Amino acid sequence: MAETLESKASKAAPMDRLWAENDDSRVTGDPSLVVDVAGFEGPLDLLLHLARTQKVDLARISILALVEQYLIFVETARALRLELAADYLVMAAWLAFLKSKLLIPKQPGDEGESGEELAAVLQFRLKRLEAMRDASARLVNRNRLGRDVFARGMPEMVIVEKRNAYSASLYDLLTAYAQQRQKQAINNVTIARRGVWSLKDARDILTRLVGAVRDWTALESFLIDYMTSPEERRTAIASSFAATLELVREGKMDMRQDDVFAPIYLRGRAQAIKAVEVAS
């Protein structure tokens, strides 16, 4: 039996780290199950840890005495916390199951878990249970909305009243008035297209009108029908005067002016008159 326990302890050595902090894992305010069996007196979880580390021989522990002490503890702890009694029931059951595994040597063909593996599973479950308890305690002790902390209330309706205050001197008022008047005074100017006589038009008209005239006749008398407005009068006289100079130079008519700024007189030359008579 000693050889079996030693071999099982050597095989389970890698799992020892799961029990490293077992002494402090159940330091809480809950009442603990203190057992007194086979010369051991202390908490049940400590007995489980010592059995796991081979510091207590499970073969010498009486399961009957352990169950009797557990029943007494359950009777006292049931009124306080039922889940605490359930926790110790699980530990006692696992301790009994672990003892049975350690007492019966493992056969080569056995496929079940060894006592060391079951002890490691129990330790993991105890640690997970302790973590859940700590998490629940932290949740309960958190600040509660409406009691410890308060959310921001509904926004208040703030009415913003805006008032415009103007301050201007007499100079500012006059400047603004002048700017507005200046904007209104600006009008779009449309420049009408002027009717301008070309030199060719004036030459054709004079050749046709003056070509058969033998007497001196004023230039403006030939242009009466074309000078309907002052603008047309200026352009007709200017273009006709330039065309007259060209026709005189070519020998198609004669021109006479008695004085400076005096009226200009025109008449056709003999050759031009004959040409017109022949054409007619």
C-alpha cells in the first residue's frame, strides 16, 4: 500500500501547483467544517489538501466518523446557508471517493481516472466556485443606480432671448444711406448700334444722283432723303464728302466751295453726262 501511494504521489507531482494556494483559498467569513478523525483536527478542505500531498494517510481515516461530523455540521449550517452545506457535502463525497481510489490499486487495464487526477479536478472546481463567489460579491457591492449613483436628468428647456442693439453715429447713417442710393443709381446703359454710311454706299449714291446734273447743286440737297436723324446726317455728310473727293480726283464730277465752311456744290462733268445719256 505504501508503494502504491508513493507511486501515485510521484505520478501526480505535476498537478501539485493546483494546490499551492489552498491554505488561503477559503479564507472567508463563512463557518468552516472542522473535523476530528484519526488524530487530525482541522478544516475539511485542509484535510483534503494534506491527503493530496501525502501528508495524511487516508487509509487510517474513518469515513463513518467523517460522515457523522458532517451531518452534525449540516444541521447547524442549514439554517444559515444551504449552499455552504452543499459545498462541504461535495468535498466529503470527493474525499470518500478519493480514499476508495487510493485504497484500491489501479490495474493496468483500468481506464478510469486515478485518485490524483480526481483530486486535481476537485481542486479546480473549488477554485472555480471561489471565483464565482468573489464575482457575485463584487457585483452585489457595486454602486447601484438610483441609490449610490444617479444618472443625468432630463435636459431643461432653456429659452434664449436675443435682442439686437444698434449703435451708430450720424456719419455712419449718412454713409449707409449714400451707399444705398449709389446702388440704386447704377443703371445698365445699352448703346444702340449706329447706322454708319460706308464709303462705297456714298460713292454709289453720288454717282447715280450727280452724274447727269449740269448745274451747281448743294451736296446736302442730294442727301435729304437719307438724313432722317442728326446721327445719320453726320455720317452721311462725312462719307459723302470723302466719296466726292474720290470722284473729283477720278474726273467724274466737279466740286466748288466759295468760302471756308461754305456749302459745297457739285455738278457732273461733260464726259460723265454724255456717258449717262448714252446709257439711258
